[in-house]
Amino acid sequence: MIQLQTFLFIGGTEIVFILFIVILVFGADKLPEIARGLGQAMRQIKDATNDIKHEVTKSAQDNSLIDNDVTKSVKDELNKVKDDLEDFTGSLKRNQ
């Protein structure tokens, strides 16, 4: 017996069924208010995570844990290698 497990992947029929149940429970006139509230909550979560990320980065820079010159030079070297690799693979693709 093959059992398909889907954890976070919801198909179209499941979404329609969930919306149908939500409309039955809350009513069609309350749906925009619920969506607005969910949107605001998601925005607050996103802002909070950005604030935390900013504070951690600022704290690391203040304590000299992040050396901007070193990270910039590493990024430059990685970009050079990436460009060289793209040039090499581009010539290989054209020769095939």
C-alpha cells in the first residue's frame, strides 16, 4: 500500500474546501475582516523578524564580530569565481 504524505503542501481542492468551511463558520461579510487581520499579523511578524535581524547584525558589527573589509573581499572573490565559472560553462554549452 502506497501512502502519500503531504505535510505543508496543500492542493487546490483542499484550499477550496477550507475556504468553504470558513465561509460557513464566519459568513461572507466577515471574510475581508479576517483576511485583513491575518495580513496585519503577518506584516507584524515580518517586521519583528527584520528588527531582530537588524539588531543582531548591528550588535555583531559593534563588537567587531563582523569585519566588513574581510566580508567584502570574500564576496568579491566569490563573484570572480562565479563569473569565471559562468564563462566556462557558457563556452561548453555553445560547443555542444
